[in-house]
Amino acid sequence: MARAEIGVFGGSGFYSFLEDVEKVEVETPFGKPSAPLTIGEVGGKRVAFLPRHGRDHELPPHAIPYRANVWAMKELGVRRLIGPNASGALKAELELGEFVVCDQFIDRTNGRKDTFYDGPETTHVSAADPYCPELRRLLVDTAGELGIKARDGGTVVVIQGPRFSTRAESKWFQAMGWDTINMTAYPEGYLARELELCYANISMVTDHDVGVEGTEPVSHEQVVTVFNENNEKLRELLFAVILKIAPQPEEHLCATALRGARF
């Protein structure tokens, strides 16, 4: 099977990342991934790309096979993953097209298959610091070098979807002090931690959520429009970061996630 060392998940409006690629079908114990994975090279590094919603955006957020997607990346040899997400802003000062490199999440989903460990061996993996600090630092620092506006840290609240929030829900999330909102950041990132992979989230602000003062209700068309306008900026950041990503150290927060996690 083809191999890769770095993986990228794509979301709404981000379906073409690599050129001159090899397509790979991967079977997993959790079914098929959202689409065949594509593998190409960036600066001599093998990179795997997977559109989490499928090639034609046929999979709504609650129907994405998150476990199969993350497992397939590991099956190819990937140890470091980046997951950009189209996101709403819960704070008025966040600008459209701005990136938030989150350091925390709030899970408001329900019924999603969000663990690889269904027993009989009981496994509890810490989510205290859910995103790889090293990948986060690379993303923030590289964005600064490129003149791309990116916030260091923030909390993303992940809702079930496919509906958007009510005004009351959005105002509640805003009152809690959370920064961005989307439908796909969980359980993708946590599943990566369960497999001891490094994972970083990039929340790209595509709209202001409906609870933010003076905003109009968000539409999917608006989300995709803003995402498409900023795709080149996202691609520039990812290509620059990939060149800097080193192999995962053996003694690392992500690489040792299962240490002491089992009874």
C-alpha cells in the first residue's frame, strides 16, 4: 500500500489540495472512508488528503465516517494530521476569513461513534489538551510569517448539525465565552488522539453566528463563498507548514496518549 507521513482533512469548499496524485482505496474495520484518499508530495514529503464530506459533499456532518477516516490515515502511515473546518464566529471581533488555531473544544454532538475502544478492555484517553501543541505552534508561527491573520488558541463548540443554531443557542454559546462553532471538529480530533496521532484544528471564520449582535442568519451558500475566497490562503499556509513538520517524537503528548489509559 502507498504510504504517507502527513495527513490533511478537507471540509466545505476545500476539495482540491494536491496535484499529480495517486488515489488509494483503504478498507478499515469501521467501513469505508468518506472517499478514496489521494497521496502526493509537498517538498519531498508524502501527504495524504481526504475530503471528509466526500468528493461531492454528499455526507452531512452527522453521517461522516469519522472513525474510518482517521483509521485510514493511520493505515497509510500518517502520524500528523491537520483538520481545517469552515466555522462560524461567536465573537464580533473575529473577521471573515480569519483563522483560529483552537486549543480546546466543546462537544455538543450526539450519537456519533466517537471512540475506537468499545471494550472489552476499558480505555480512557485524556482530552485535557486535545490538540497537538507542536502542530498548533507551527501553524500560528507560519501564519504570522506569511502575513495571514491567525489567532493562537480558542474554543470551538461542535454542534450536531446539519441545522444551524437557533438564536437562543448561539447567544448561550457566546455567553459562555467560546470562540467558534462548527459541525465537524468532533470527534475527528479526539479519534486521532486515541490512535496516538498528532492533530491540529484550523477554524476558518466563514460567517458570524446568528447570536452575534447585528448579524443575519447564516446560509450554507455564504459559508462556501467565504471559504472559496480564502482557499488559496489556506493552501498557502498548509503547504508552508508541511515543509516544517518533523517526524513525531516518541516521547510526545500525542504519541503517548495510551500510556496509563487502560485498566
